[in-house]
Amino acid sequence: MSSAPASRSWHHPQGTPRPAWLCLLLLLTACTPAAGTNPGIKARLTRRALEFGRRFGLEQLRSLLQKEHELNLKGSYHSPLLGTFTYAVPRIRIHELQINDSAVDFAEDVGVRLTVQCARIQLSADWEAQLGAIQDRGSVELCMRDLDVMAVLGVSVDSNGRPMVWSAGCDTRGTHLHVKFHRGHSWLYNLLTPLVQRSLRQELNKQLCLEIRRGILRLEAALKHMKVSTQLDPFAAIDHSLLGQPAITAEHGDVALKGEFFRVGKYQQRPSSPVPVARPVALPEALPMALAAAHEPMLLLAVTEFVANSAAFTYFTAGALRRNISSSMLPRRFPLQLTTKSMGVFSPQLQERYPDQPMELHLSARRQPLLSCHPDALHGALFGSAEAFVVLPNATRVPAFLLNIDANVTGKPTITGNRLRGTVSLTGLSVAQVTSHIGPVEVKRLETLLKFGLWLFGVPWANKRLQAGVPLPALHGLSPLNTRLSLQEGFVLIATDLQYEP
């Protein structure tokens, strides 16, 4: 890993920097799927992502140390000439931490390792001392040079799919300590500093690791309350709990999330023809040609077709895939208008029974839509029903006929300017009569005209909105950068860098 390009000093930063933990939380989800369970969403955090988060990790280290620490350092020495010298340093304050060389990498099968070398730390403390019958107090300044710090953060997952962390190792070593006493009989104690330097240096090294462990304990406590699902709207929520134990190599950490939609407030029983299960996803060691770049991305994200299909099942069972269409909602140039005069072309009895009356179309999914991902495009199958009603002058709706309308579509998502966009095209449409209260309906003729209307108006309308796109999500200031997308067999692969904008 590369080192920090230049020495940096820290003087009383305010607050705790959030990006360090944001980068860390990406890694906390690094895990392989449990036996028999494939993730809906899987990602890979690379070494470049760790390097991106290195400076935030250093700021977090500074934040952990920037405060007054309980030290309770006590000791005594006996001098044949002066008698017994006892001292106590109850607390200590860190004023400056200067880091010249640092690195962060993966600790294989454990978590993340942060290494700091040749650092310099400036501290101050109050002291109390007694030499024989003389009691004294004052302050002391300490400067430790050539300070090395190595801290390992272990990551795992609990039984509820929440990330867990622990201190998997810590070692601090400072070799040069300069001590300067002030006030009281400081001139005398400065003469005695060689007696206390060794024990004080050992205690300071121990205290630094204790503070790092305390910070990890605070993070561990916060993660116990982390949500493993998020409600998206009144109908659906997504389960983003972790699957299995972390699998971290020396080069990367793989992320595995359940990625399953579920209905808000209700348990949904799987149908006899279940949602297609998530197919195993093997993230490539090398990027596909479509994503070839001059450098390795920080994050590879695979969103499987299972995620979309579980969403379709959830919205279908919640009754959200319904829409009522009135005559006023169609473009005037649409070749098929919702009036008995226009629809009477396909059913003469309709115009005879209800001359020049408006109509209403109730569209709904009779089965959940299905989506599959292939290298050429996303393929979708829609299974709908359309029930036509005649709207009488007194607002009564009289059923006219019920049709099954099935459609096949293809789509291609793209990412430009950090917005997710796409295009869709209609590849097939079939119409079948189920029931009719106004005699036979010429479904083939209706099917042809409906295809023409969708090709002329429906698809361009959808593509106009898809091209506008939606912004890619940002998490507390951490947003994607230089994002690229590729369609693979069974999943969409997204490669991206990360940037932080406070």
C-alpha cells in the first residue's frame, strides 16, 4: 500500500468523521453466502477502496485519541540520597498526532489492518508527587517520537444478519519519549526524568491500545441496533441482512446481502410457482471487457435478477400492480380511444347497446412479472388482464369484456453522469378473450392496433422517462464516481469508485 505523501499534523479536530465508518460498513458486509442460500446482492470491496478510506481511518484514529484520557499512572523509586520518590498521573491529554507513514490492508479471514509508522504524539498531563515529606504538584509535557501503531479490526455477522466487530489485535510502540515538568519543584523532577521515562513510555503504549479498543466497543454497540431491512413505500421493504461469515482475502472482501423484497406488515407465503431463486454469482477476478479501465474500481456490485423478481412478487401480492385508465388519460392521437364508438370496431354490439359512451379500462397483473438478465439485455415477461367497463351517465360502471394481455419486453440499463437510465422495447404482445358481456371481441384486430399504439406512443413515452433517469444513491456523503455497468448472465454488474462530499 502507498504511504501518505507528506507529514500531516492534527490540532483539535471537531466531531467524529463519519466516512471512516461508512467505508468500514461497506467491508462489514463482506461475507460469503451460507450453505444453500445465494445472495440477491453481492459486491467486492477492493484494495483501492481501502486506500480511499485510509485517510478517513486516520482521522478516526485521531478522533478516538483527541480527548482527556484516564491514565491513573502511579509509581515510586527509592534513591539512597533523596529517599523514596512517588508520583501519580491521573489523566492525560493529547494535543497533536503527526503521521508520516501509514497503510491499510485486508487481514485475511479476519478484517482490516491499519498500520502507522514513525508517528509523533504530543501530550500533556497533571501530576502529583511526593519526595520524602515534601508534597508537590504541577504539569508535564510529553513528546513521543518514532511511534508505531498496528490495529486489526475483526468483522463478522450475528444470528440476525447484523455486522459485528471486535478488536482482533493492537500493538503500539514508541521508542523515544521526551518529558518536561512544569511548576512546583520541576527543576528537581526534570533531573529525575530518566527514572520514570521507561515505565511512562510502557504505560502510554498500553493506553493507546486501550483507547482504540474502547472506540471499537462503541462501534460494536452501535451496530447492534443497525437495521437489517428498509421500508421503501407503503407496500414493500427490502431485507439487506448479511448472509454467512466474512470471507476476506489478502486482495478483497466479498459482500453478500439477502436483497429480498417483502410485503410491509404481512408474511407472504410463497406461491406454488415460486419466485426464481437467486442464481450463484461469482464476481470476476478481472473485469469484463465492457468494464475495462485503466485502474481497478473500488467497488464491484452485482444485483441479481432475484432482487427484481422478489420485488415483482411483493408488489403483485400486495395488489399494487393495478391501474385504472380512463379516456382522458390517453393521448388524443392514440389510435385506440376508450369510447364505445372507438371500441365498437372490435365489438359491434358494444356501440349498439351503449352508443357514444365513455369507457374505463382496469389493468392488473394476473401473475407476477418475471425478469431475467442476459448479456444482450434484460428480458421481462408481463402477464396482465384488462377489464373494460362502460361508464353510464349516472357514473355506473357496466362490465363489457375481460381480456388477458401478455407482453414480452427487453431493456438495457445504462449509467451516465451518476444517473441510472435505460431504454425499453416491446418484443411481443398477445391478447386473448376471457369473458364478454357484449358478444365476441375481435382480439386479433385489437392486438394489432394495440401493438401499433404501444410502438407509436407507449414505448417512446416510457423511454423518455427512463432516459431522464434517477440519481444513484449516496450514503451520508459517500457517493459513486466513474460508474460503469455491464449485463452478465443472471445479474447486472456495476463497477464504481467512491467519493466523499460532506
